[in-house]
Amino acid sequence: MSIKPEEDRDSAPWWEAVRRHELTVQRCEGCGTPRFPARAVCNRCRSLEYTWVPARGTGRVYSWIVNHQVFARPMAELVPFPVLLVRLDDGDDLLMYGNLVDGDAAELREGLPVEAVFADDDEGATVVQWRPRR
Amino acid sequence: MRGFRDRTAIAGVGYTGFSKDSGVSTLTLAARAILAALDDAGLTVDDVDALATHRVGDSTPPWVVAPALGVPEVRWYLDQFGGGSVSHSVIAQAAMAVASGVAETVVCYRAINARSEFRMGGTGRAPAPVFDMQYQAPYGYFAPPQQFAMFARAHMNAYGTTHEQLGRIAVTQRANAVKNARALKRDPITLDDYLASRWIAEPLRLLDCCLETDGACAVVVTSRERARDLRHTPVLVSGAAWGGGDSFFSGAGSGPSGTDFTVTEAARIAPRLYAMAGVGPEDIDVAELYDCFTYSVLVQLEDYGFCAKGEGGPFVESGATALDGALPVNTHGGFLSEGYVHGINHVAEAVSQLRGTAGDRQVPGAEVALSTAQPGYVLAGTSALVLRSDR
């Protein structure tokens, strides 16, 4: 997909880690709560202090779609394709999106265990995708 | 909890025609709808002292519309950022402005060329670079039908909601649109037609999706006292609520629903909406529920308390939401069949029902209506109104 990620100042470290093929989440320095997506403040203890820590890189499918409509030209050669919404094993409130790799849409079900894989394109962008755990 | 219950009223409604290509500017659409709404109320531009709208970079703001129309003096205006989730907050805030005394007569409008110029989801233009889109757009996931398909699947997973139940919503609303001369789609459809319509984003089909529409709609909000001197039975703004707090855009939930995609912000605002109006779901005679997609109707039936969580599917299957059911829903055909003007045409339909002027699709004796915005899946909140006939 040639739609480039548009990172912001809060998320830049996450995208940098993705380019190194590392999956990370924020960890609140105040209460230890892991957090994603990138936010400047903890919505539990309101601490502004945080670090980026490694995530396990595994999760379970919560929901998914199989997209058929060509909403943008780069999709034309890819449809139909699944988009997954994955709950990370690091915490129930940590959700990440991605496409399905090395799997078939027909096997998708709630709770399907998946693991993160990193996909580099020719122009230096990297995204996280999800592969069923066998 | 009374807030500004029953202190203001909707005194006029106006529409442009709905089409796939208006061929005119959004300013033209806004002007036509506003003039029609004022005429409906028995007012003129000279009576207007405030304007309110919402937009996402796709329409003409009040500070262009007001001088274009020659409004004598603008005493208050609202140029709200946002799409479907804020639609009803525009009217709620106009009612607050009138109740507070800063304005007397507000025209609220929404004018979009949502098919010919600004298609939601970016078809023909780049998706808006808003915050959490960065985690989604790279996967080819940024269009509203995809988002609502994701939410619908979560509901199917959790409660066994079926395609046929979603289809029932599309079929029922089309039957209502058959009785609505303004509707873009007036050919009856069957459940088989629904099931045969092509996939957009599984589990949603073409007939789960609203109609991208060029058009405008406007309503006039004024004081109850002033409305009583005007042409029609006033329709009182009895309850109004907006906000919520969570967004499921990327799963940054912080409230009671956490990251359970099957509970919307409607569940959070419903108690104070009903409390302000002094009614409960059992008092609602007709409901115009935001139907960008069939699924948004189903989940709101649960979250506004018409049935238990998870029972939205069986509820629509029972026929309860049909025109002759216990709770007629989207009597004009909704966005699925009348046209999609982002919420304000739901309010206008509720006004027709409460005036008793809805013709073939009139719900007999309708006195209290619920009208709602996109239930908060995108943009951390929603908005809704309880309206009451001042007969």
C-alpha cells in the first residue's frame, strides 16, 4: 500500500522503532500502565513522563474486515484484502491495525493468535503486519 | 437536570433537492436551504441574528454565508469542526445560545456536495491527516465503510448479530423512503436484494451504506415564545446532550466501555439526554437514528436503551422499527435511502413527524422524537436531541 504513515511528534519514536523492526509501546513512568497509540500523557495517573519499552510482538485478532472497494488507486491490485484489529498480549487496551500476511481471510476468527512482522517498502517506509501463529 | 428543557423550539425546516451532482456551490446550497427554512417558519433573513454549521473542510462557513445573505447583524455564530458525530450538537448549541439570550433566531445548516466534490473517505482526494490515521491508512484502511465494518464485525463476534439482521434495517428504511418524495432511492428492496448486493468491506455490503449526496438542509431555532407566534406548531428542544470522551478510532478508550467496540458513546450520553428531557426510551414515539451504515442504527437501539446490549439484531428482526412497529425508526428512509446530509435531515424529519405533517409516513400521534448523530466511533463523542411537539 503506497499510503505513507504520517507520524507526529509523539509517535516519531514508535515509527523509528518500527523501522528498526522493533515493536514498542509507551510505558507510563507514573503508574506503569502500557499505552498505545502514542500520547503525551497517561489517562489514568496523568503523568507526562514515559518511556518506550519493547512489546511482546504477539496478540489476538479482535475484529477484521475484508476490503473489496477500491477507495484509493493503490488498492486496485490488492483487493480483496483483510485489515485486522489486534489486541496485543501486553494489555487489553492496546490495539493495533495491520494487514494479514502468510494467512487466509477464511481462517480469521476472534481470538486468532497472531504475531507482528515488519514490511519494508522500496522507499524506506516500514509498517507492522500480522501473521497467524502456527 | 432540566438544563434548557423546552425553552427553545425549531420553527422552520428547509431543504434543497438531493442529488448526485448539484452542479452548484455549497454556498448556493446553504442559501437555498436557509431561505426555504425561513420561509417555512414565516421569517426572513432580516429576522436572523445567528448562524451555525459544522464541516470538515467541505462546506461554506457562517462568516461567508451571513454576508452573502445580507444578515443585518450576526450576534453569535458557530463554525464547528466535525462530521456526523457533531451534527446534533450544532442545533443543541444554537438552542443554548437562544436560551442564554445571546441570540434570538439561529439558522442551523449543513451544505455539502458529498458526491460531486467531497467524498468521505477520500475517494478522489487524499485522506485527512488526522492523528491516529497514521496507524491505519498505511494498511488501506481509512474510509468510513471500512471502520463501521470493523465495528459491525466486533458486534457479530460478541453477540451473533447476522447479515440478515443488518439487511432488515436497509429493507425497512427503503420501505419508508418509498413514501418520501424527497428520497433519492424509492424502489422497494427485499432481503434477497440486500444479500445480493456487492461487498464494500465485509461484513458490509453496498446496501449497508448511506448515499453520498449533494444537498443542504437547514432548521430555524428560536425561543419557544417566538415560535408560538410563527407559522407552525413549535417543536421544542426538550433534551440535548453531546460529548462522551472515547474514540475507537485507534482504541484509545478511557471510559466505562474501555475498548469494547460494541458499546458507543451514545450509551454514555443517553442518561443525561433523557434526564434533561424528563423522558425515557419508553416515551419515544419515533427515532431518527444516525445511519451512515445499517450497523450504526443497530448499536444505537441498544445504547439509547430500546433493547438490551446485544439484542439489537433480534429487535430489528421483530419488526419493531418499521413504520407500524412499536418504535418507527428513520421514517424518511434515513441516509440509506433519503440522502445523507450528515444528520440535520434526521432533525428535519423529526420536526415533520412532530408537526404531524409527514404525510403517508406519519407516525400517528407522534409527540416525542429522538434524533441522533454518529454514535462516537470517530471523534470521541456524539450528540443527540429529544424533541417534543408543543401542541
